[in-house]
Amino acid sequence: MNDKRNAEYQLTNNESYMHSLMLIAHKATSRASAIVRSQPPGQLTIKGDRDLTTEVDISVEQLVRNYLAEVTPNMGFLGEEQTDHNHINEFTWIFDPIDGTINFIHGQPLCAVSLSLTHNHNTIIAIIDLPFIGARYSALRSRGSYANGEQLHASTTKTLSEALVSIDQFTFGEHTESTNRTRLHLIEHLGKRVQRLRIHGTSALDLAWTAHGRLDACIILGNKPWDTNAGVLISFEAGAQVLDSDGSEHSVHSTATIAIAPNLQSDLMAAIQAAFSDASDMKL
């Protein structure tokens, strides 16, 4: 075992330390979710083409940033709304105050608070809270994942014709035409094969529900850490396969985030590769 792996092993097997960090993560998430549940969106800020943030997003991120800086002062922090890469350390908290902001603005309950802790870019703690549904998903590396205290297991569905699969939402603005073209081809390819397709508008929820077996797979054509970090660990610890679009093991360098029930991996990845190929041919 090399030095890095040995250090990682010793860290994740320090039960009292991991437990204390998980308690901190739960407390931060509870504070965030309480505000999301209790306050209207408030003033909206335009970040890009049809891309908005709310007053609540900003205030929740600042609250959690301040709290974590107080209780874990030597750890970094990366948030969606105020990204500052100078605050990435050996240990770094990664936070999305509201994943599914557009749903939140429209009064829909499908949104999530997502918090994870990484050690040298490996996620060791993850929490996804669904404030309006009353579900909290959590995982400690190598210790399984849970929803409200119940251990999670990915779906055992064996055929695509029985599978419920989600695709992430279309994106807007510059340089998104190619990715959206791929989404259209995915809908075409998978619509002929799976039981149903869904677009929920929140990556964190999609990954949590794949861990829970409420989805048989989710396909996210991106890998922004605040969107996916927590959900990747939760899905993986529940037994899902978590891959990049080329079928390789998911990592911080992946360009896509695909979580799949193990029995569906071969057939679903074949359909995804066909959709990517069609989108590429059309571009040419």
C-alpha cells in the first residue's frame, strides 16, 4: 500500500474523527434546509441565459460557509454561488445550497441541499437533503449509504424495458449546442428501450434516488463538483456503478456522471454510446 493510500486508509478508519465530521456535516445541512423550507426565493440574480440564483441560495451558502469556517477552520470550501478555488485544501467542503434552483423558484419540491467533504479530491463524507420531501441521504466512505437511517441498495432491475431512467436537464447559453444534441439523441435511443424517462432538474436528487433504487439509472452530462460530489459517493456506497460517458470509472476528471444499477450497465452504456455516436455524426 503506497503512502497516499495508507494515509487515506488510516483517515477513513479513524471512527471518532469521521463521526465528528459527519455530525458537523449534518448540522450544517440542517441549518441550510431549515432556511430553504421556510423562506421564499427572494430577489433573483441572472447568472447566464435562463440561469438564475435566488437570495436564498446566496444567504444559505454564506451561512454554511461561515459555520464550517468556524468549526473546521483549516478546511477549504467550494460553493456553487461564490466559487473560490483558492480555498481548496487537503480537506475541502463542497456545497450546493439549492440544487434545482429553477424548481425552487417555481414552488416545486424537487430540489436538494448537497454537502460533501473531500480529502485530496476523494470524497469521504456526503449528505443530500430534500427539504420539501423530508428525506436525508448520507454516506461515509466504505461504510455504506443511508436514507433517514435505513441502509440503501441500488436497484436489482435486470432489463432496460423495466428501467426508470433520468436524464439531466438541458443547458443554455454558449457552447451547449453539442451537449444538448447528445441529450436529444439519448432521449431518442433510450425512449425506445427503457420503461420511462424522467427529467427532474436536480442532479443531486437523481443520484440519491438511484442509490435508493427509486431510479434504475441517472445520466448527467456534466461533473460540476457541487452538483455531483455527494451523490456519487452515496450512489457508489449503495452498490451502483458510477461511470464516465466512455464507461470508465468515474473520477474528478470525468466529463459526465452516470450511475447505474449493476445489472443494467452493459445494455445502458451501449445505448449511451450509440447516442453519443449519432450526435457526433450529425455534427460532422
